Amino acid sequence: QKGMIGHSAPSPPLSFTNNDDQDEFETSFQLFLHKLRSPECADLVQGMRHFVSSMEDMVRAIHKTFNESPPTFKKTTTDNVNDNNANEMTKLALETFIVRDDDDDVKEEQKQHQQRLVVHAGPHKTGTTTIQRYLNNLEKKGVLHNYKWHYIGLSACMKRAIMNGADCKIQQWDDIKQLWRKGFSVVVSMEMFDYAAALSDDEAKDNISQLWNSLPTPGPVMVETVVMYRTPRNKHLVSAWKQHMASNGQNMPWRESLLTAEERKGRKKILMSTMPSFAEWLCDGTWPGFAKYHTDRIFAAQINPFGIANTYHEQGGANVTMVDMAGAENRDIAGAVVCDILRLPCTAEKTLVDFPDFERPTDQNKRDEPMTLGMSDEDMTEMENIIRQMDCYYYCRVKDDINVLYAKDQIFGDNDSDNDSTVNFCQCAENKMNYADANQSFKLAQQLSCRAAARNSESTSDK
């Protein structure tokens, strides 16, 4: 520490007389890193970041003042040599520390080479598959490595870490740690990370901590969590329903199969006639004879981006960036992640400058086939309002702690973003306590769906 803080001379490299000393050091160091990753220490790190930003602002102000009214430096004489040395040291300090306003290339280069850990946490049905396909292609072709990035794709053990706090270590971890030591940044993408929002605060804190500890970074680092915001909100929920209707019904945190694995192979086609409408599914969460769905968890996580942001910021100590999908030009979410989150050099059309012919994948995970909603237009409007109320509940708690990209939706009216709206849709100051959290909002949505399902059943009986 003396070599890092408060001393001009660097500390000598560590050396060990035997392997036992080295093992003891590595054990102690790993324990130290584990503590640094805790949410409590994350608050300290965040405070240090604010301190550094304040210092930089102060020095920039001094630099601006010097530019507008340059100080008069004395000529060197026998009598004033000390004053002159002090003035020259001041000039040197300013020129060394400050990146001048016209040094944009230097600023960009420093930004590009800052080592980072980015975790894309979905939620479900927000273009995650497209983003993952693009990152995977860039990784396989060696493009990411040209910019000192490494992509970690789907991992079963990371799923277990966020679901139940299980230990996670994959075969490639040591190789990835070596890349991190060489200055590589790491990006992880998995929509299952949204499950944290369905947990209690204590469970979320424990499981996110386990997830952070499982990531292959051998040193402390501030995690950047990326979350997508999809509108209209009721269509996001409908899209989640369609995905679950298209699944094979295997057991997951979202559902429990009513069939064995062998029975599922050919039984689903037979049971298509019993597939629930959107209203029926949300009302009782059952596909008769096929699967039971935890619709409360789906509601609290898969369509709750601000709840995810709040969970990862409050329980995981992460910095959070929200991407408004409606504001991303042509809904090019994969391009937004690579160009604006990872900050790879891109054109205005989100094409990589150095790889202009590298094709971005299109969203191939859409399910637009006609399916029965069982709800009227008025019902869907009310559903939109219910989900919006939930959004406001969490937005009002996290809005000052997140960064927003492509802000277009009305909810971002009071955010410091590119959104021209001056209306604070959520009215956080006045109505903060009137909005419903995920559990309350789900009950309202469920009641609405049950009324619609009952109405449809009566109508069918009358016929």
C-alpha cells in the first residue's frame, strides 16, 4: 500500500522464499478481494469515484482560469529561485494531470482502455438472444480481442449462482482470469440474471454476491449492469406469455412440469387444444395437464426492468445503465450494446469502424403467430397502466442512480438524457407512496385477467 498511496517511489515486486508463503499470500489476498466485492465496500468505492470526479472538476476549473487569465511566472534569479520552481511545478502538474478540452482523441483513448466488467441482465424478451448472437460472433472471429474484450456466454453454473447462490467455476475460468490480468475487459450476457428481482432483498444480496465472486476477475472491480426497457409494457408481458407457451415445459424457476421428460416428448401436441389464453394463464398460471407457471415470479422479474435495476444497484452495489429500446434507432439493440456500452469504435449506423462488413444479426426470436389473448382492448389498456404503476414504483427509487441511453419513453421525462420531454410521468415527489410494487401489481394484473377469463367463459357458455 505504501507503494501505491502517498509515496512517490513504487514498491518493489513481491518475492517469496517458498511456496507456503506464496500460498498464504494468495489465500489472504483472495479473502481481501472477496470483502472488496461486498455491497458495503461497493458503496465506499462509489464514494471514491465521486471524490475523484470532484477533484477532476476542480482541477479543470483551475486550468480554465489559468487559460483565461494566465499567471505571471517570475524570471529565475538568485532571490526568487524557490518561487520560480514552485510556479514551474504548478504548470507541470496542471499539464500532466489535465486532459485539455481540445484533446478529445486522448480522452477517447483513455476511455477505450479502461478495464471494465459489464453484465447484461436482460430482462427476458428484450432482444437478449440477438445481443448474445452478435457478441458470440464477434468473440469467435477475434474481433472483440482486437479491442481487448472477452465475451462470456451462457453458463449453467452462473444460472445456479443467481437462482440459489451455488458456487460457480467453469473450465475456462483460469484462461479468462489470465486475460483479465493482461488488461482485457469482460462482458457477460444472460437473461436469467433478471431472476434476482423476484427474490427477497436478503436472497438477492447473497445470490448476487455469489455471482460477483464467481466471475473470473482476480481483482476488485465495479460491475456495470445493463438492463433493457421495452414498450409498450403490456406487449412485453404478452411476449413473455408466448415464450412460455412455446417452451417444452421443463422445470425451471418459472414453471413446474406436470409431465415426466419422456411424457413431454409427444404430449404437447396433443395438449395444444388446452393451451390457456393470455387471460387464463395470468389468472391461474396453469396449462392443464402440461405445466404450472410461477406467474408472480415472471411478472416480478421478466417484465420489471426498473425492479432489476434497483435490485442490482441496492443489493449488488453495481452501476446500472438502462437502455430505452424505443429510442435506439431501428431498435438496433445489439449495435447499441457493442457501440455505446462496450464503446467499440462505430459509425453513426452502429457499424464497426474497423470491420464495416461484419454483419449484425437480426432478431429471430419473435413469436408473432396469432394466439388468443382473451382480453379486450380496454383490458389491455388497464394492464398497461398497472405495469406502468409498477415501473414508477421502482423508477422513483432508482432514477437518480442509473444512467439512461436513448431515453424516449415518457417515464424518462425528468432524467438528464436526450429526451426532450419536460414532464415527469411518474410524479415521484408527490405520488411515490401511491405506486404498487411487483407483488401488489401482480395481484392487480391477476384480478384483471381473472375477470376477463370469467367473462369469456360466460360468453362461451351462452353460445
